[in-house]
Amino acid sequence: RLAGLVVWVHATMPQSAMARYRDQAGGSVPTAVHSNLYFHVRFFDAEGIEARQTTSLLDQVSGPFAERLMQELERSHHRVALESDLRRLANEEVQQYGALFASGRAASKLFLKVRQQLSDQKKIECVRIWDPEVKAFRHALCVYGAHV
């Protein structure tokens, strides 16, 4: 994931090099042969570009992801799901909508944003549940009022 300035530079090849190429190619020398593209990263703030892209992605994906998260909670056993599993869903959602610039960071921001929105709307609650596989309490989400 890079951001930068792409500059096209057209430079004339020396006559000796053009003659060699013409002999090898068996004809005229195409323009593209003696053109270059330079990529300059120092002219752009990569973090700033990523922040704008992430914001755009979050605005686009948060609604569908919130619906998917609620469906997943409704279908889960006892209407509770581990946050780690729901974070995987966020990652899948980000990959689906923003494959060009998707990152784990964008998926994490999406999850946290949607979790906060749904919690503020009293649709979900953040709880800790016992996981017998790892023999420890883990963070989870449940449908509001389901854990009582």
C-alpha cells in the first residue's frame, strides 16, 4: 500500500542505442521503449491518505456490517458471540468492500465503530464469558438483555 506521485518522463535514447534496438526489433522503435515512470513517495502523506480512505470505507461498510453482526448474534448459541469471531467478520466485510486498500487496521476500526454504535443504541452489550477451551474469560458481545 503506497501513495505517491507518478511522473512520466520521456527521454530520447542515444542514437547508438536506438540503432541497436532497431536492429534487434527489426523495425521502428516504439515510443514506450524510451519512456519511464517514476514513483515519488515523499510528496504525499501516506498516513493522511490512509485516514481518508479508511473513513470512506467505514462510512460505506458500517451499515451492512452492523446488520450482519446482529444477524450473527441472533443465530449464535445463547445470542452471544466472541469478539474475536466478530472481528473476523469485520475483516471479511472490509476485504469485500475495499479490497484495494483494506487493512487489518481498517477492519479493527470498523468493528470498534459498529460496536460503539450498537452499544449506544442498546442493541448489544459487551460481556465477558468463560471459554472452556482456553480456560479463561474472554470478551464477547450479546444481544441487549440476553445475558440476564
